[in-house]
Amino acid sequence: MSGRRQHPSEATSRAVERSAGELATLASQRMEEHLRWYRDLSAEERSQVGLVAQAGISQFIAWFHQEESHPPSAISIFANAPQELTRSVSLRQTLDLVRTVVDVVESRVEGLAAPGDEQLLRESVLRFSREIAFAAAEVYAGAAEARGAWDARLEALVVDAVLRGEADDSMQSRASALGWGELADVTFVVGSTPTATGGAVPAVDDLRRAVRQHGVEALAIVQRSRLIAILGGTREAPRIVEAVADCFGPGPIVLGPTVPHLFAAGRSARAALSGLAAAPAWPDAPRVLESDAVLPERALAGDPPARRILVDRIHRPLVGGGHAPLLQTATAYLESGGSLEATARVLFIHPNTVRYRLGRISDVTGYDLTTPREAWAVRIALALGRLAATPTGPATAASSAGGAGSSGDGGPGAPSRTPRLRPRTTDRSPLEETSKLSPTTS
């Protein structure tokens, strides 16, 4: 509200006006002496800060001559300051600057004010400094809002480039601007968008804030009905996603494999998206799961990388390296419904040998056939391996196993083939060798 105030004497007004240059110089000296952050600035940045201080003093003098009760808006003080100055000088430091200038002017009140004007000059300085503080807060709020909008756009472009597999120079530049240029251990995460947050921006903000509470950086966007996040700087992504799962909507949350850096995140993204599409095929799937946990479903859905991983992890190790008896045992065990005794009868070996070989299969492949879920993965991997080894059809699939066993390929028990395993004693369990049991005993 506008009004009149006590007007200073002509002598005080002239003294304040003549002291403008002196006050600006004293303010710069005081900042140099007492503000370490000011000394750390470059020469150009110190010059810009000095210009802001000088503009503030000049506007105070102009207002001091007027009769308006309230100071005018001090936004114009910062008009000539470059936008980059808000990055190198924080709001707290700007308030330090205002406080320093006020102290300088107050220290000169006795020499500037005519008798009787001392209190008026002090009050005018304090009222104007308050206006400058509010103006500085407004400037920094606007800069933060603009920077946030720009960062959100950069973030969306980076995530989109990861989704498209376009790890080019433009993505590197944008990622560096977001502070992700050198960040290691990156994981792609995808789930559904929550419906109760009121839009894409709150969902992204909630997720980013929750992740940062665990000391992890995150890029996040909403893409149609999917909430997508890229976590960086952690090897514990599953634990963190479990902790922030409430930020996602209903349904599974799938993590791709952790990759060394952002520019390899396309592989993690493809695996996670494939896992999200295949997850409904596993009714009992946990809410948070890694993409490798649904390799069988991904393979059935036609994902070539998932098929290749299953073959490389399971079929190829069992075919090569002299593990043909293990492949034969795995095939027979799966075809017999997971029965040790039935497998032993088909292979003409002791059940203890079956147990021993199942343990060796777990060591070689990392999959435990006694667990139904992992046994199913092995079954699919073996089938895929046979198909890959026999592109003309399944009739010659047994050749992929090096001719070692047909119990899983041609039905349980071909007696004319299985006796070839009888002379081999190296694959029998230590218990069988100790007990001297006959290899044909079931």
C-alpha cells in the first residue's frame, strides 16, 4: 500500500547521493575481507556481484529521495545479472551480500545523516534491504523453476535415448548436464504408473525423492501407463526398489541387469521391458523381480536375448566340457517327473548317482532341478538348445548332446543305448563307490 513517510533533509539526501561510489567500494572491500565464497569466485563473477551491489545502492539512493512509504520492487537490481550467476552464487550467499552492504551503510550513518536524520536513515536502509531480500528470493525461485523444467526435459530426452538404444554424443552431452556423465552401476526399472498421485509429475517427483533418501540418483519419466526409472551409483538396486515399491502402481516392477554406465543402459532397458511384458505368464511372480527371473517366460514370448541366455547358461555347458552324462541325467530326470528312482531305472544307475549328478548340474549351470521353477527353466533351455543345434528339425536333436543319451529325446528308456554308460564310474557318487553297489541296482 502506498503512503507518505518522513522525508530526509536536503543535506542528508545530498550526502547519501555523493557517497554512492564510496559505499560501493567499501562494500566490495568488506566482501573481500569477510566472505570466503566471494574470494573464491572468478574475476568476472566478482565483477558481476559488484555490479549487483552497486545497482542496489543506486536504487536505494533514488528511493531515499522519494516520498513513497514502501520501497519499489528491487527485481530490477538483478536484471543485468546473467542467469548463470544464480548457479555460482547461492541464495544464502546473496543474502550475505545484502547483509554486508547494509552493515557498510549503517557504519556510515553518523557521517552521512544530518542531525536528527540518523534514525530515519537507519530505518530506510533496513526497509530497503528487506525488499532486496524478497526480490532475491523471487529471482532464485524463478531460476530454480526454469532450471527444473529444463532438467526435466533433458531427463526425458536421456531416458528416451536409452529406450531407443541411441547412445550417441547428444545423449552423452545431456547426461553430463544432468551429472550422469561418469555415474557407474546403472539399472533400468519399469512398472506401472500410480493412479493416486494426480499425474505424471507428482509420480516422478515422489519416486525421485524416495530413491534419493537411499543415497541413489535417479532419472524418471512417465511413458503412457508405465513409470520408468534409471537408477545410478548402486549395486543394490533390488533392495532399493523394494523399499520404494509404493511409488509404483499395481502389478510387477521389473529390473534389468545392472550395467557399467548409462551408455550401456539400453541392454538393461530391453531386458526390463521384455520382463514386464512376460511377467503375467508367471502367476506367482513377486512384485519386484529381476528380468532374469522371467527368462523362461521371455523365451516363450519370443525374446531372442532370453533364448540365447538360457541356451548359453544351461544347454551349452551341459553339452560341452565332457558333461554328456549330466545332460542325459537332466533330460531323464525332467521326463520322469522329478523322480530319483525312475531316473535311476531309466539310466541303469543308482539313485545316489542321480543325486550326485543333480548336484553337479547345479554347479555347472546354476539351476537346481529339484526346484520346480528352476527345473522348468532347464526344460525350456534344453528344448531351445536342441532346436538351435538342429535347425532342420527335432529329429536329429540327440546329436547336440554328443550322442550321449536318448532318454529325454526319444522317450524314457532305450535299453540299446543306455548300457554305454555302465562302464563309466567317474560320475558315480562317492557314497556309491564306498558301498560297492552294483551300477544296475535301483
